[in-house]
Amino acid sequence: MFDYETIRLIWWLFIGVVAIAFALTEGFDFGVCTLLPLLGKSDVERRVIINTVGATWEGNQVWLVLLGGAIFAIWPAVYATLFSGLYVAMLLVLFSLFFRPAGFDYRGKIENPVWRNAWDWGLFIGGTLPPVLLGVLIGNLLLGLPFHLDQDLRAFYDGSFWDLLSPFALLCGVVGLLATTFHGALFLKWRTEGVIHNRARTAVAVLGPLLLVSLAMAMSWMLTAVDRPEITHMAGTSAASNPLNKTVVAAGAGWLSHFLAEPWMLLAPMLGFAGLVLAWLLGKGRSTAGAFLMSSLGIAGVLLTVGFGLFPFLLISTTDPRSSLTLWDASASHATLLLGFWITVVFLPIVLLYTRWVYKVIWGSVTEAGVLKDSHTLY
């Protein structure tokens, strides 16, 4: 049904959608956990905060599993390069995520302030460290990674973990943390009442300007000072995958010219800033659902900016530009992409319908009276 070029592009779009879904759903989970010990002043208040995401955090985390699985199946060279070269960083993300199921499940087992406070800070780590590290990862995707491919297409990482911690990448990590915390504060404001609602609104008012300023700095830095290579020759968008069968040259700080070449792509950063500004303005007031929707649109716009900016690159190599991986030369076979497409067409709507049903069933404000009344099924 679809030729090789078309199905490659479809999968690029699909994996982008999964990445956005992960950022929006797991993003407010992370933000709520970051805010847990900061906005919750008592055990009951912290139980209220935890139970705003208590019924959905596991389901939201499935988007991360789906994202990793899709990259493994569709872009195996990208998966191999990332998960071998960035092994330490990936393990740090994984280990920090371990605090989440343990914290949610064990916190309420013992009614001891020291025990519960320890798990609260464990949840804080599990909500704070992953967005920082994932933000650093996005920063390094934009800067490029030091790797090369040999003639057998084996990937060799030429850097170290500490090389990932450049000033620009760290700034992207700050943006990632502020984005999830801001998103989580809006979610808390939507799902709580009383003192937690008011504290969340205050957090939104404080975090909004910090996020917008850091995001403006990162985008300005990317557009004016970060080098972007250009492909001068490649086998073709329907050719068999061979990343070395192309010519790539350094083009200096070419991100701005890349966007100006296709002006419609500028809609992505415009959506990012407009959505986050509106989320901040609405979030400071009485709006709940509207502010959260604007935050979701803003975060989606930021990720679309990254995707459009990289296109057609998936991984940029700084040590051997020819080894850079693109969606045209780093994908699995045509048959694999088609099989994965039909599996997705069948099962993804089921997942979405089930997710919609879950949120419909559990939706409503989480109150102190509610968590005090139900100490058996609630966290």
C-alpha cells in the first residue's frame, strides 16, 4: 500500500506523536512528584497530591515503553547508538524511575513520618531527575553526538558521559524540568481544591516566567550559535538503509536558515511560546482545563520545533558527519515498517479508547476529606 519513502515518513510522524504523548502525560506526572514535598505541608496534603496521579501514572509511563519499543523496531541503528553510547545516562534515567513504583506502593504501608517523608523525597527524585536528563538528551540531539560508524555499520561512541553536560545541554535540562513542573502545577490546580489548589496557582505564577525565559534563551542559542550539518548527496529516500551512502558537510549555525527555507515550520516555535504564555496567564487566574490545554499545546509546539529542526536527521554525528543517521537511511526494512504500521492501526485505537475510559471514570477533584475517608484503596 505504501512505498518505502511514504512509510518511513509515516513512522517519523508516528514516533513524534508518541514522544509528544509521553511528554504531555508523563510530564504532569513528573511535575506533580517534583512539587510533592514542596507544596504538601502535611501527610494528608501530600496524599492529596499523590492521588491526583495515583490512578494513571502507570498507564502514562507506558508511552515511554512504547517510544523505546518503536525506536528499537523502526530505527534499530538509532536505538543501538543511543543505548550503547549513552549507557550511563540511560541507566540514570532508569534508576531514577525506580523510585516511582516503589514510592507510590510502599509509602502508605507504614504510618511513620520518617518512612513516608523518605518516600516523598524518593518520588521527588523520580519526578525531577528524568526530565532533567531527557532535556539534556534533547540538547545533545541538537548539538550532535560524538559517534561514528565503521564499514560494517557498527556504531562507536567517541565521547563520555561528562561530554554530554555542555552548557547548552544543561540549559535544555533546565527547560525540561521547568516545563514538567509547570505542567504538573497546572494539573494539580485543576484536580485539587482549597489550599493545594491555591499553592499550585502560586507555583504556576512563579514557574511561568522562568520557563519562558529559559526556553527563549535555549531557542535563541540553537538558532544562532549551534552548528547544523547539511546533506549534499544521498542515495535516495526509497533506497536501502545505509547511513554511509551519503555526503554530509558542516554548514555552521544553519538552524535559522533551515527554518526560513520552509517558513511554515516557524508555526511550531510560535505555537510553543503562545501556548505557554497563555497557559501562564490563564493559570494565574481561575482557569483550570483551559490553562492545562494551553500548556499541552505549548509543550507540543516545543517538541515539534525540535523535530522540524532536526528533519531529516535522527542523530547528528559531530566526529564523522557522514555517519549521521536520518529517517531515510537508518530505518528497518520496508516489510518491517508495513507490519508495524498495521499492528499500530489495530491496537493503538484500543489503547486510546481504554485510556479515555480510565480518565473518564477517575476524573474529579481530589480532596482531603476524600483521602481521609478512603485509606484502603487510595495512596
